[in-house]
Amino acid sequence: MTQTNLKYSCFIAVLYFGMNVNGQVAPKDTVAKEQKIEEVVLIGYGTQKKENVTGSIGLVTAKDLADKPNANPLSSIQGKLAGVNITNIGTPGGSPRVDIRGVGSLTGNTVFIVDGMITTDISYLNPQDIESMSVLKDPSSLAIFGAQAANGAVIIKTKTGKGKPIYNVNSYIGFKKVTNIPKMVNTDQYIELYNEKLMNDNGSSAGSINRVNFPENTDWFNEIFRTSIVNANDFSAMGSLGKLNYYGSVGYLQDQGNLAAGQGINSGSGFNRFNTKLNLSYKITDNITIGNNFSFSKMRTDVAQNPLLDAYNAPPIFSVINPSTGDYQFFNGYSIPNPRAKLDMYRSQVRQERLLNNIYGELKFLKDFTFRISYSTDNYSPSQYEYTPTLTYTPVTSQEQSTLVTRNFKNRNYVWDNTINWKKSFGNHNFDVLAGFSRTRTTISQVYWASRGVNYDGTNGSLNAANGTGQLYVSGIDRDDLGVDQDQQRVESFFGRLNYDYKGKYLVNASIRRDASSQINVDRARVFPAVSAGWVISKEDFMSEQNVFNLLKLRASYGELGNPNVGRGFNQNISIIGGGAYFGNSGYPAATIDQFVDTEIGWETTVGKDLGLEMALFNNKLKIDAAYFDKDSKNVVYDVVQGTVSGAGNWDKFKTNAYSFNNRGFEVSVNYNTKLSDNVSFGVYGNFTSLKNKITSVYGDSYLETGASLFGNRIVRLQNGQPVGAYYGYDVAGVFQTDAEAAASGQAGAKAGWFKFADQDGNGVIDSRDKTFLGSPIPKGTYGFGVNFNIYAFDIAVDFQGVFGNKIYNYNRERRFGNETWDLDMYENRWQGAGTSNTNSMITSNQLIIAPNSFYVEDGSYIRIRNIQVGYNLPKSLANALSVTKLRLYVSAQNPWTSFKYNGFSPEINNTDRVQMGIDNNIYPISAIYTMGMNLTF
């Protein structure tokens, strides 16, 4: 079997740090006449044959990332890996949220090790530059990274060159549009509901409105959205010049965003990125190799003042422009801004240049030893301005001077790694021993300017705070009230690892790492061990005669991790009190401590166990990987109620090591690839993950009510025995059909048409003690599956992805203060009299009926076609005639169809606050993207 044929029936991953290693074709003893390419994966500070890995690692190749219209490579692997839940964000250039086997921390992020550099943000990285990704899922795999990896880690290797020159051009262009836009009432329906509300709330039609006075019928979503263009172009060259291997690329990406720009002073919500990359390695001698991995990116993000919630609330009876003034329409008597004006009368941009550089050297000595030194730097300096002019369309009494805020950030980070590796075999005993030292430093500083009365003349140069009045300048200090942060974090580590196997059948991996962190005041240094073992059953003598299993392996692991990157909450704990100190009869300002702080906040820790089974069957055509995991996060830092402290301003949000929680579940992935004929091949994959999350302890047996609130009622409650982010409120048991039924309920002020809240404690009175938990934002299950065909010159691939068992809190729908509009579902299913509805209430603005309750908790399950792609490869004869190696043309659709029940844009909610992860509160929606593109190799 040739390698050309083999590539259609085997999944191939060749992954190495700093070098390119060709897979070798070798006979397999237990399967006659079958050959294979050994699968090699990235692990911490090295590589390992896949069949010898004893931890749980998800693999992603360049093929998984290619030709997807995503600025961030993580978006392209959604639904591809078991145990990895990726929640995309609709904002152009935004970063998805990554949860690996559940919620690891309430504040931390997954880290990415890109060619040796550790970062939490890879928005700068061009997906076309990535050769492979390894997602480390279990603590034994993560432990070698210690304090850096408590929330999971992804090792990314960018492309390298070898051999004759190869040139690649990749390009696509397409459009994106917001889909599943909620259906809202029109003007006639709004007037009907408005007048109905007056009768329900006041028992009178006084103040009613009519169509004559409101002739407009504005679709506010249509006013703020547009169909926009996405475009990306990349060129790369790779190869060798003597002993020098090289890979270089340049690329440009543009995403215009779906918020309509070009009116007023707004710049929309677009994202632009220019990036270049150069990877070099030079073999000085057979034993000495040096190299450099260089990346530079320049990005611009247009930041719109998100008008989605206002467009959801704005009545259709108002026009965008007031015909009598020619200015924007002011909604007199309504506490809702004009959505189009809100979008247009604000301008903000973030500009950023980012330079990452990794230099390394590798020395082989005494035959079995390799010393490697690597020094990586990550320097970026974002600058942002936020400008709001005088809102001339509002009443003169409420108009204010224009405001300008500028922020200039400086981030200077480095990672210095030193490792020595010993590999030796004694007969059938194989040893791979690693020892190392690592030091990282992250430095953040910010300069803040604010002023009023700055005039914008259409150029960014005019937005200079020095041109305004009432200037405020902050530098070199923390100002939490202004979002100004100055910080430096340092971690110093020693680590070691032993990989041992006997005949490739019995596998042991043990590692230990000692981390010391500047973020911790006491017990700054901690030691984190891990151990794992595997048994390759398929290599046993009793399996030598069978021809079903190419691989059958059992594995088990245990590991501990620590996270020192936690908020400490005591940067500012004093308040100035006017007239707080008296001398004689005169009062003078005084400072007082008004925050109760914990100065001994310590490490968050993670302890995890994993048990897995791997199988490859039928000449490696079918591969199955299944695992059970159990992970405990302990001493998690977050706010908690500390009711025993009187007089403290933060008694209800005391920050400390307050929580512990557990994540456990089962995951399985299946891949099948086969060649049906010389010109037809077929592949199918699927994965599934179940997850159960539960808080297992809370500081002082306390709790925390947090998240979005309405009239002082918080939506989320963190409490022992409940999932993280669980919603808390009243359980709706129906709708009162008569006033008599409401009067007998014990629910204060209730009447026919109101929600009927369940009496949880059975005392006949409905009050705060009847609040209960209403659901969890964490999916009980996530899954992905897909199919691909290669039929002569054509290739077809379809990917599906979905979640189930989670709930969404529809805060957009609940958030009402008076005369906001309604969605069509509310119009069609509202209560209008006895027997008309037992699910939807009457139309009302009464605060008691819109207290947090189960009506606003909706099913978050969905299934989506994530990608469809059809490609055509130019026949070789024609490609040769054009002097090219390969030319492929394709069309694709991303998110073209989603099936869900949620009353909103999308059930995929990416909230920046992990505790509020399921609350839909002005969330930028996910778009459908349609593209056509080209891959050219010559």
C-alpha cells in the first residue's frame, strides 16, 4: 500500500516542537500486509507517540481549521472534540469561551502555548499558520504546566518548512447576516397591547393611544442590522535553503460586522487584522539546532455601543428621524433611547499592534541527552478611545457636553524555559526523562485620559483629550472605578517528568511541578504531582492472532493543579467621607476603611481523575476513544455573603477562597474513514460529552446572589449542592384565571392574569422564602458529528453541533420598566381572560409579576449545521498545464441552519462573566456566513 493510498484511510498527525518530522511507514506485526504512519502528538515540553499517551489529549490538524471563515481558530473546532465545549461570540474578532470538561474556575481562562509562548488570547493568530493543536484535557496531561494550566491548556504548533519550496495562496470572500431575528409586534399590535396594559394596571383607558397619532411602523432590528462582507487573503512560502528551514506568511482579514455603520459618527462593529509570520530553524551541526518563531499582527476593532436590547424594547410607533427637526426622534415619556441614535452617536475603536517572538536552541550531547533553551516575548499595546458627542436630539435640559475617554495599555510578557531530556532504552525498557526550569512574567500598565467638550471633525486625530476641558489623567496607579489596572505577575517553576514503557505494552507517566507565584501572599510555593498509566492490550501475545484490533488500550490518570491568577479584591478599600472629621464646628473630608478584605487569599486547586479506553479497528479505519472524568475545583476565589461583618460596604460580596465544585462526566469520540474505490473515499465522525456540575462547599455555609438584577432581585445564586450559575426565583405554577383564585393564594396584590407562584414552603404565603432554583446554564450534554466524501475531483463535508439540558435566562424579555414593546409570542399567547392562557401572563408593567421567575427560564438546547463545504480540485493534467501543483475552488456555509425553541436570536450565549454564562442580556448574536474561496499551491 502506498502512502498516497494510505492517506485516505488513516488519520495522520505529525506534530513536533521546532522541527518537522516525517512519519515513517512500517509493517504492523498483528495485521498482515497493513502499514501505518505513527501518530505523534504534542505534550507539555515535548512530543509522544499517540499509542504511548496515558492522558487524555484531543487532536486538531490544519485540515480541521482550513477554509473556515473565522478570525479565531478556536471557532473552527466547535463540535469537533469530546470534552471541549466552545461557545462562540458574535462580535467580530471576539474570542470564544472554552470550557474543558466543565467549569474549572469562575475567573480564569484556558491558556494557549503557541510555539512556547503562554497566552490567554490568540485573536492575533491566523488559522492558516497553524499546523496542529493538542487540547490537554485531564490533570495528568496538564500538570507539567502547573499554575499556568488550571483552566485547561491548548498547545499550538505553527507551520515549519522542509525540502523544496512550496507556495500557497488561500483566499475567500463572502457575506454574513444575522439570522433567527425575534419577531416583534407591529404598530397596530403595540397600540392594542399598550391600551390593554392601561386597563390591566389602572382599570381605565385614560392615556390610551391610537394609530392616527402614530402612523409609523418601524422595524428597529432592520434599522440597526445589515448584511456585511467577510474577506481573507493569505500567502505563504515554505521550504529549505541548505540547512535553513523556513516558513513565512502574510495575511489580511476583514469582517465588516452586522451593525450598520456609515451613519452619524459610528464606525460600526468591524474587525480588521493584518498579520505576518516567519519561522526559521537552522541546523548548525548534527547536534546543534537554533531557531526563531516570529509573529506580528496589527488589528483594528470598531466598537459599537450595542443597541440590541434597545432595539428589542423600542416601540415600533416611533420613527428613526423626527420629520419636524430632521434630527433623531426622541421617545418622549419612554425610558428607552432611540436605537439608531444610540448606534450612530457613539464612536470607539481599539487599535493594537502585537509582536510575539520565540528564540530557541537545542543541543544533543552524550548520545542520549538533549538540552533546550527557549525565550519567548509577547509585547502588545492596545489603544482605545470612546467618544460620545452632545446628544442634540434630546431635551435641552438633559443635554451634556461631549465626552472623550482614551486608554493606552502596555503589556510586556516573557516566558523563559530550560529543559534537559534523557531518552534511553535498555532492552525492552524505554525511558524518557525530562527536567526543567521555567520563569514567566506578565506586566500590565495603563494610561487613562478623560475630558469634555472635545469636537470631532471626522478624523480620529481630532479626538485628543488635551483639546477638552475638565481633564482627568491617571497613570501608574489602580483605579477600579475607572477600570484602570497596573499589575505585574511572576511565576517561577521547577518541574520533572518520567515516561516509561515496557515493550510498548505497559506505560507509566509521572510528573511533578513546583510553582511559586507573586499573586499569593502566603504559601506562595506549591507542589503539584500527577501520575498516569496505560496498558496496550493489543500488543499482548494473546492478541497476536486476531486481525480486528490495531490498538486496544486502557489508561488511567490522577493529577493536581493550582491557579494563583485570582482577583484579590483589596486594591482599593477606602472611601472619602465629606465632613467626616470635625475640628471645632467645621467638618473636613476624612478617609475610612469601608471594605472587609481577605489578605490571605490562596491558591485555587484542581484535583482530577480520568479512566479511558482507546481502540483502533479494521486496519485503523475505525477509531474509538472513551473516557470517564471526575474533577474537583477547590478554594475557588469569588464573592460570597459575609453577613457576620457589620458596617462593611462589601458584606454581601466578600472576596475569598469561597467555593468548591465538582465536574464529572463521560465522553466518547468515534471516527471512521475508508476508501470505497480508487476515486471515492468516505469518512464520518461523532463525539458526545455528558457533564454534571455541582457546588460542593461554600465558605461559612453561605451563598451569593449575583448577576443581572431587576428592581433589586438578582437572578443567579451560588449555593452548595447547586450547579454554578444556577438561576434563582419563583417557580410559575400557572396563571390565575379569576380574582377569587388570586385572593386565596396568599400572593400579595395578585389578581386574575398574574403568574401563580408556587408555595414552596407550604405556609400559605408567597414571599422570598418561596424562591427556588430554576435551572442551570451548563449543558448536560454536548455533541458534534459530521460526514465527508471525496468523489473524484469533488469533496463534500457537513458538520453538525449541538447541546442539550441547559437553560437560558431571557433577561431581554424580562427587563421592563414601563412602555417597552413586546415580542409576537407574547401578543399571540397572552392571558386575556379566564381560560385564554395558563402559560403567559396578562400585559402589565407591575414589578411583582416580573420578579425573577421560571417563565423567563427557557430551553437552551439546539442542533446546528455548523459547516457545509463543497470543493472542486482541478485535475492534475490541467493543473500541470497551468504550472501549479494544486488548485481547489470551494463554496461554504457556516451556521446556515439552527433548530431551537428559545425566544431570542440564538441559544448560544457567550457572556463575559462566567457566573452569568446563561443570561441573555444584550448579547451580540451569532451570524450565518456564506463564502466562496480558493486554495492554490505551486
